[in-house]
Amino acid sequence: MKIYDDKHIKNIVFVGAHNSGKTTLAETMLYEAGIIKRRGTIENKNTVSDYHEIEHQREASVFATPLHTEWRNYKINIIDTPGLDDFIGEIISSIRVSDTITTVINAKYGVEIGTEIIWNYIDKYHKPTLFVVNQIDHKQADFENSFNSIKQLVGSNAIKIQYPLIMDGNQCIIDVLKMKMYKFDAQGGKPEKFSIPKEQLETANQLHNELVEKAAENDEELMELFFDKGTLNEDEMRKGIKKGMLNHDLFPVFCVSALKNMGIGRLMGFIDNVAPAASDLKPEQSLEGNEIQRNKDADPVLFVFKTTYQPNLGQITFFKVKSGEVHVNDKLINSRNGETETINQLYIMDGKNKEPVDKLSTGDIGATTKLKFTETNDTLSTKEKGFTIKPIQYPDARITKAVFAENTKDEEKLSESLRRLQSQDPTIVLSYSKETKETLLGCQGELHLATITWILEHVYGIKVGFKKPKIQYRETIQRSATANYRHKKQSGGSGQFAQVHMKIAPWYENMPEPEGFNIRGKEVVDLTWGGKLVFYNCIVGGAIDTRYLPSVLKGILEVMESGPLTKSFARDIRVMVYDGKMHSVDSNDISFKIAAANAFKEAFLNANPRLLEPTKEISIKVPEQMMGNVMTELQSRRSMILGIETQDNYQILKCITPAVELFGFSTVLRSITQGKATFSAVFSSYQTVPANVQKELFVQSV
């Protein structure tokens, strides 16, 4: 295969809402360029990009799939992405390594909520973006409505390059950059070119002039030319459009029918001639502050944006060449762990099909296999330090479930399979709770969870179950209390004896030292589960030998690890051990540990104990007209509203909600807002559980 330089490589990603036609558009581009001889369809389950069995079953993209095509001496790398935000990780990774975003809009519906969610990430990365209104030949297509919805999304800098019309029963496209009309027959394909009809000239000229002005705005030299001539020629317009796209200030809008292959060749021509190439983007800065030069003669730097696993190939690692050239048999260092990887193979991937190559140059996207120490977000280079690419930031998990193998013999296999899945999909969050002894799996939604379940069962052969995770409550006290406990055990020979007197009280930051005690020592224990235990040695007269105090502390900590109320961790308590007794023969460490544990437990239960629950700070973006339904739902979940902000036609609602009340919230929110609301949640703090809830939880734990 021909090796292209970074001026002739165009990396584009197709994004857009579910059923907007991204996969069909990618298929048609491959067909138009002659990469494939026959176009597949979603219904026939034979498209190049949707090749996984699960995608065939659902008739929808689940994974981001790299493809490529060649068009008029340019290489166009395409990444076809899913349309559902349950798979947002696949979309974000693809946006990160693409040079131009192609946002596909269904002409029947215009901009949908899925497009709005994706736009937030496009805008964050400030990526050059064009819009393609697809399915213009559908009976319910409404191009003007679609264009207006694009303007509502991105503002007035959305500009028509084309618009559709029906003439003499044929689908036509007016192109106001080239000032030509393209006429298609019923089967689509290569169009006939005509001058713009007289009845369309006024509209076309007006749009052409608007395009000229927008192109001129982005370059001082072009602006001067525009003032001198009153117009720009096509090459000058292309230059201005590209500059506007690079500045994230101009968003060209095209129209096509991907299914009928109408307008695809013209779109590919624009991508070749106008859309920014890898060489047009600003040099990237490494985390260490070094500039990564887009130069094929520089040392190679690779950024891994995706990993997958195929049973017949093992792990496949997808990367973008950020600098230099990478060759087969190159040895590169992983900047995260310092491990050296050998590039044994290099491939250009088209779905499941792989084409071997000897090298790849700056700006290109490729794949390799059998890397041992490399995962998504890693940087590979010849330098051990100094060239770490800024990692992709993924959203927090929106739902969390406790996962377990239905067959206990598969537990170890499940653990390894989940780890491998997480390395492929960083939006999967795995953790093990020592407190509840559960493996916790966080993901982006119910559909994401269903996909994970399918893969575990069909790829790894593990049947799994899910359940609501146990809430990690905390226990503490609200007032002081005293207690003493005598431990005595005699069974022949030396026995066990210890007596401990203590006072416990709530602890808070910067509180004064306890009064009425002769403080001889103080130890502050930062508890691994949060909060503190402050332990005071207030023994006078040698009632308890100091050598036994570590055992006293150990006994207290053992009770705090399994609280007296619900066996949850206890926190934020101070203990004053002020008296006791010991025996010259029978006293030992175990005796004082037992006596201290029982004294602490008795004092704890007499100190008005309370249960604390974890809460989360929630941020919800919801359309104004749906605010009432969301507020009602939140109130039913014991939420405390912090504030509301306005953003365009949306409200940003922030609140504190108990973690226990968030189970199922993602699904309910999607239902009551028709999928138009999004939310994020982060841990806030531990708050007191209401008395009625505490009573119920205490009864359950007894």
C-alpha cells in the first residue's frame, strides 16, 4: 500500500445520533473509492464497520471501528462510531485522534439529543467540524429544519455549502461553493452536472455570498482581497473555509443520501481539498512540556487510543502516529511503565480486515498486535521520558452494580475477563470493596451493561449476575459516654485478666483537648475508611502498664472495623483511657484487647450512636420544559437542591443525593426526559441518616 505523508492524510470521525446513517455513509465512501466492490447494509449484516456479532444482533454500532479509503491521491482514515451515549467512551477516543469531525444528521429529525451530547466533547476539544445532513431523499426529510437545528447547536457560523431540491422528479443538490447543480437518477451514483437553474439563482447567489463573507472573515489577507474584488474565487474560499474550521469558527453543512450514494463523491472531494489534515493542526504538547513535532524525520511517538480483543488475533492495539515514522520491528518504550514493546506487525485495519504494511508515517492511524504492557491512553516512543501524550479523560460511571459469577468456579476467570474488558473500555470502572466483599462494576448505562454481559457470556464463556451494591455506611456517636469492662478467665494454670475504664466522645477538626484528664500520650489514627480515631493515654499511678496500651488501641480498632450498629466502619471518635487494673501473672495483650473492645462497644452504644450514609453531588443538564418532572423525581429520592443555572435552552441542576437513592436513577431519568437529559455524579460527603431509615437498617442488621 502507498505510504502517505501528513499533508495527504485526512483523519475523520463519523459521529451523530443513533440511526443517523454513519455506518451506511462509511460503507458508501469505501464503495465509491473502490475499496469494496459491493456495498453491505445494516439489515444484511455485512457492512465493513459493523462486523461484531453483537452489532449484527442489535443492527447498530456498539464499537468505534477504524476504516480507510483513498480518494484522488489522499488517504482518508475513517472512524465509524456508535450513536448511543452508553458508548460515549468509544466516541470520545475517536474524537481525540481525528483531525476533522463529521457530524451526521438525520434529515427527518435534525439535531437530536445524542448529537447534542457528542457536541459537548467536540467543542471541548475545539476540533474542526463539518455537518452532513443525511437521508435527504426520504419522504419525511426536512433539510431546512435540520439546518436550523444545527445553527441552534453551534450558532450562526454554521454555513450551507449545499442544499437539496427535487427537480423533474429527480433528487438534486445545489452546491454554492462550486455554483453547480448535481442531478441524480433514482439509483444514485455519479450525478450529472448542470448550471444552477434560473429559478434557483437568487437563492444560490445569496448563499454563495454568505459563504464568501464567512470564508473571508477568517484570514486578513482574504479579507483584503474581498474588499478589493467584492468576492473570492473557489481556491480562496477553500483557504478561508479551512482556516475557519481550524479556528472552530466555521461549520460547513453538506447534504447526502448515503443509502443511495448521492453526494458522497463531492463530500469526499471536500474532505480531500478543504478539511484540515494532520499537518494543519497545532503541534501537541506532552505532559512534560515538550513540543511533539509533526515531522516524519523526528523520533516516533505513538498514542494508543483504542484496544480490542479478538479470539483469533488476541489484543489489537490502535494508535495514531504523532511524530516520526514507525516501522515493523521497532522497539518503543511505554512512558507509563517504562516497558519496551516490539512492533512485530503493522496493519491498516478495515473492520475485521487487516492489511499489513512495513511502516506508517506522521499523522496516520494504524494497528499492531501482541503488545504485552500497553493499554488505551499509553504513549510509545523511543524516549524513556518526556513524551507522554495527554491522556483521554473519560466520564464517570453513571450506574454501578455488584457483579458475580453464577458459577463460583468462574470467579477467578471473571476477574481476569473484567480486567481485560476494562483495558479495552476505560469507561468501565472496576473496584473491590473489602468492606462489603463485593466486586463493583461501573458503566455508562443499562445498554452498556447489557453489552458487557453479552461479551462476558459469548466471548469469555462466563455467566454473570448483577445485584444492587451494598451501601458503605459509617457509624459514629453524638455525645460522650463512659464504660468499663473486666475480662477474667481462669481454666487452670495462668489465666486472663484485664480491666479497662474509658470515656469516648465525638471528634471534630480543631476541637480542644479533653478537660479533667491527665494526658500522658496522644495518638491520632487516620482511618483507612475515612475519618479519625484520637486515642489518649490518661492512665495515672501505673494502673495499666504502658506495654498493654497498643493492645487496648487494637481492641478499639477491631470494634470500629465492624461497628456495633450495623457492622459498618465507625469513625470520628476520641477515646480517653483513664483507669484500669491488671494482674502480675494473668494479664497479657489478648486480655487487654478483649477488655478494651467490650468497654468501647458498651460506651459506643450509650453515646447516642448515629449512622452516616454516603451522598453524591449530582449535576443534571435537562431541557427547560422537562425540569418539573426531574425536580419531582429528585425530591422523591431525598435530594437537597444546591442551585440551578441556565445554559441556552437547558437548565443545569445541582443537588446532593444519598447514594442509596441513586439506584435506577439513570434509567428513570432517561425515561422521563426521553433521553434528553444527562447527569454526572461525584462523591460528596457522609451525612446523617434520617431516624426512620436508621431504625430500619439497624433492625435489618440484627
